[in-house]
Amino acid sequence: MPYAPPPDLAALSLAEIAALNAARRLPPVDQWEPELTCDSLMTIRADGRWFHDGGEIRRPAMVRAFASLLRRDPTGQHWLVTPFEKQSIEVEDAAFIATDVAQQDNALAFRLNTDEIVVAGPDHLLTARGDAETPALYLAVRHGAEARINRSTWLQLVDLADDDLAVESRGHRFPLVPS
């Protein structure tokens, strides 16, 4: 079955985004605790590109499939998790890149480089890191994994921000620059 990317983010309502997310059935990697562990020989570069054993994974469907198995543990180690084994994966910065944002009904919806849509709020916090001169903004995605907000998306957020350079989504206020 061919992959159909979700429609333009700005054209979707929150209800449509919720329906798209509900239809996307992700594996329950948070419930799997396999004993067997190994190294996947995979790396997610800071620019969002995926590599296996030095070669770039160029098939978006493969990246989406692997991304659905991601989990980050409390030490910051990322894992590809199946019911039978978990494989370490090197992540240079964040597992995902947020490439677009749209404001809908007092909520901020982000499109990731995997075509997922994540709505910032109590379950998906925005965190500013770095310093005021070189801020970096991250969105909690799932199972400890995060998306780094890319520059153009950060500039979109600046346009939506209040005078204190903060945005609101689902009743939560998020500063765009670290304090």
C-alpha cells in the first residue's frame, strides 16, 4: 500500500490531527522489556538523517518504521525496541526534527521529519536549551524521544510569540529562549 503523507498542517483542525494520530497505531515499545541487547550500528545525525553501518538510509518508509520503535531511557540512551531485543542507536542531538508548526484553537501542532504530527501541551512539552545567544528548542515526542525545532520552525514560533518570547499551547506557556 503506497504511503500517503498527511495533508498540509495549516489546513488541519485539531480534531483532524487527533484522528490522524489515533489512526496511526504505534507499537507499544514502552511495554516491551527484552533481555537481549545489542548495537544496531545506526546513527541519527543532528540534521535528522539516519545511517546504518556508515551508509545513509534513504527510504523514508524505513526511517518511519525504525522511528516507531524508538525509546530513550533515563540515562539518555536511545534504543530500537522489539518484543525480543533492544538495540542501541546513537543519536547526535534529537531523534526527530520539527519541520513545521501551525496554530489551531490555542494549540501548536508540529510536523516532524517523519510526517508525524505532535501537539505541544502537557504530554508534549517544549523545552528551551542553550543560551539566549544560541537557543535550541526541543519538543517531547514519545517514550523519552525528542524533536529539535529547526530554524525556520523556530522563526515561525517567534512570529506567534508574545512580548516575552513565549508561546502557549493547550494551556501551557513555553519560553522560546532559555532563562
